[in-house]
Amino acid sequence: MTRTSRPSLFGILLIGLILLATPASAQPRPAIADKIAKTYGLDSFDQVEAIRYTWNLDAGKLKVSRSWVWEPKTGQISYEGKDKEGNPVKLSYSRPQLASHSAVVKDMIDPAFLNDQYTLLFPLHLVWDTGVTVQDAGMQKVPLGKGSAEKVVAKYPSEGGYTPGDTWELFVERDGRIRDLVFRHGGDAKPRLLILTWADHKKAGPLLISLDKRGTADGSPVRVFYTGVAVKLVGSSAWMDAK
């Protein structure tokens, strides 16, 4: 897995371009970044042999589902979904050998994988990704609903890549779980704005996953949710469903 590569959030909704985060000089992360990542399973991720899930988007007339099996130790990916024309597609490929695959895999399937994996495991990317600056902004009012939570701002580099300057604002509960997320897409003349709640947290093996994210994208209702989430651990043939 290349932990310096990162897609923009909800690619099919927000263009789906990939940012190759520019390495920056090491900056100390606030303690809250590690707390969030560990809450979602960072310390146990090396135990994971494979993850399977279906990423679903409901944005009014636009409805999309993409199913994946990802083996992070080998980079093997299995995909089931549709191509740009709506035709069914089912295939497997190796990310370490991406250059040898077809244009469909390189230009459509793999960017979709990166997008969907990133939204599934975003809390871990607070620690995995290089070049990102994380700031603890203290207790602030949440953007959705009532109450306050600790605001954590993650900002990506302003130079290099396709979508520079993306900013993620997290509103975090005391237990380290994300309550709300505000995403500001920095790669356009008019930045896109996504505001989502993080709900329906379930454990899939050692990983904590938010299965249901609802809110607005540029003011229009949107829902991103996951089905069929399961984890297989190293040395086991059994899938552990999220529950």
C-alpha cells in the first residue's frame, strides 16, 4: 500500500481526482490525531489480511454501488461494479503491477478504489499520509445538530498533485469517534463543500467503521453508506462481519 497517495473525497461526486501528497518536512501531530486513528483500529491494522465492502452513493438521481475486496499486504484488488457506460464489470488486479494493466483499470477502476478505500479508512490516513498538517482547534460547535466537539483540521499541501489544498474538518467526540466531517475541496476555483455526519459505527474485526454518512454536498442531500463490510485476519479463512 502506498500511503502517500490519496484521492479526493467521493470521487464520483467530486470529480474523483487523485492527489499525490507532496512530502513535507516532518511536523509534530497533535495527540488527538493519533487518538482518532487508534480509535478506528490503527494499532491492529497489521493483523488485517483482507477487507471487503460495498461503497454506496445516494445523491438524488445519482445512485452508485461499487464492491471491493482489498488485500493490503499484497496490493491485490477485486472489483465488482459498472463501467462508464453502465455495463457490469468484474475483475481483479495487482496495485504493485498497475502499470501493466489496461487503461480501464488505471484510469477508472483504481482511482475509484483509492477513493472508496480512503473514505472507508479516513481516520487512519491522519497518521498514514505524509505532507498533511493536522491542527487541534479545540472545542467548537458542531456543524450538524446541537452540542460541541473537539475540532481537528487536516490540510493537504497547496502545491503538487491534482487537487491541492483539500481541507478536512473533523468534529470528534471524547471517545475519539468522529461525529461530523466538513470537507472543503481545494482544487477548484469554487471549492466544493461537503458536510456529513458519521453514524452507525460497527466493529469489523479490530477495525471500527462508520457505515452511514449523511449530509449535504454543495447544499444538496447526499448519503454515502457501506454494506457487506467484513475483515479477514492473517492466518484465518473466516470473514468477520461488521457488527
